[in-house]
Amino acid sequence: MESDPSASDPDHPQPPRAVRLAYHNGQWVSGDEACLSIRDPAITQAVTAVERVRAYNGRLFQFDRHLDRWQHTTAALAITGLPARQALAEQIDAVIRRNDAWLQTHNEFGVVWFASPGIAGSPTLVIDLYPIDSALMKRRIRSGSPLVVTSVQQPAAECWSRNLKVRCRLHYYLADREAARQHPDALGVLLDSDGSITETSIANVLIVHAGQVVSPPDDQVLQGISRQVVRELCDASGVPWRERRIYPDELRTADEVLLTGTSCGLWFAHSIDGSPLRSAGPVYQRLRAGFDALVA
């Protein structure tokens, strides 16, 4: 059998694949091979502050708000010894510049950074880039995502504040596993102790009722950056915003169900618990247009 010349012919060399570099406690390592000690509290106790921010047109979206939340979370977890705000911002910029070759083939990307108390009093800090699945994001924005209300309950706010961005995510994992049994692409909605809904693993959940956008209260869910932006878009476009507890039956019968999160910014739910498919509603389309204009 003849060999495939495209794979073996030296006259057709394959360009080297750019390695994505991550920052890890002062060292530059392959982002795909970065690892933590099994003694790190991030591993042993899931004590990890984290932030993810997406870039639009090469600029980090709402970066200052992400830094604000980062400082709030690391202070609450008592992770000390980390770079100050400006130094961290400069280090994130250095990671982006160091990955110029990788970015030539990944125009849409995000930055993720996380920290733990580390070992022997020295904190762990990792900063990395990640590619955005553009096709998936476009599909969600155009066609929506299915939601499934699960039996999984959000950890009580008395355990830790829901406004901390952390990597202790077992509850999200279990909710998505339960949702996937009904639909492989479904996002699992978690419940609160009173049976009201909270959020999914990647998105805040909003409903549209009688022309109003209704959100769970600030203290019931993570105050997502994209959720804050959508609230501002509501104010700017004259769409009333209300906060109160939302129960599963209201979610299933809402005029529209909106989702907000870093990767897409704003998209919608096209079905709830296997209901017939819905198309994008007028409030979503109005707010989405505003979001697109904001990031253009």
C-alpha cells in the first residue's frame, strides 16, 4: 500500500503547532501540562479562587469587574501573598503577549486564573488562556440551550457565600450529570432549600414575565459579570428588572428564559425539562442586540 504523501513527503512539512504557555508561580509551563502538587489545598480541600474572562476583539470584557470579584473572593478565602491588583493585571497581559503565536490560530479566547493558599505559606497562582468554541457559542446564541431542573441543591449560603467565585463545583457536576440523562446538551438547574431555582454550572438564569426580566436575588446566586451587564442593558433599553425567588413551575411557563455567562454573554433556553422547542423571544433579541453592540 502506498503511503499518504501529505503525511510523509518532506516537501510538504507540517507547520509546528504553537504551544500555549501558562504562568505558574513565576515559571512558564505548557498550559496543557501544568499540574499542582497533591498536597496543594486546591487538591486536598478545593480551596481555590478562580476567574474566567473572555476577550472580544482582543480586549478582555469587563476586566475591572472580574478583578473586583477576584479580590473579594481571595480576601474571603484568606489567600495572602498574591500580586496586587495592578501587578496581576500586568501579569495577565504578559501571558497574552507571551502567547502571540498561539493566538494567531485562536482569535477567540479567554483568560482563566486561579489561586490557592499553596504549600508552606506560599500561595499557588496559575494564569492560562483557553480557546473559545466559536461554533458552539454561535449555536447557543442562535438556537439556545436545553435546561433541566434537577434535584441537586445549591450548598447553603451559611457554608460559603454564593458570591464567591470558587472551584468547589461538585454540586454543579452532579446537576449536569442528572440533566444529561434527559438531554446530552442540557444544563442542570440547581435548587435552593425552599425549592426555588438558583443557577446552572455556567450561567445565571433569568425569566421574562409580562415584559419584565426577573432574576433570583443577589444573595441567592453568584453575581455573574454578564448578569450585571444584562441588568444594565435592561435599564438602558427600558426593560423592567425585578429580583425575587423563582420556582420551577414559573421557569417552565415563563414567556422567555434567558441565560448569562462568560462564554456566550447572553443566550436563551429553548426548552425546559423536555418541553417543545422555543425560538428566540423579543426581549432576548432586543437585549442580545444591545450586548452585540457593546462588544463590537
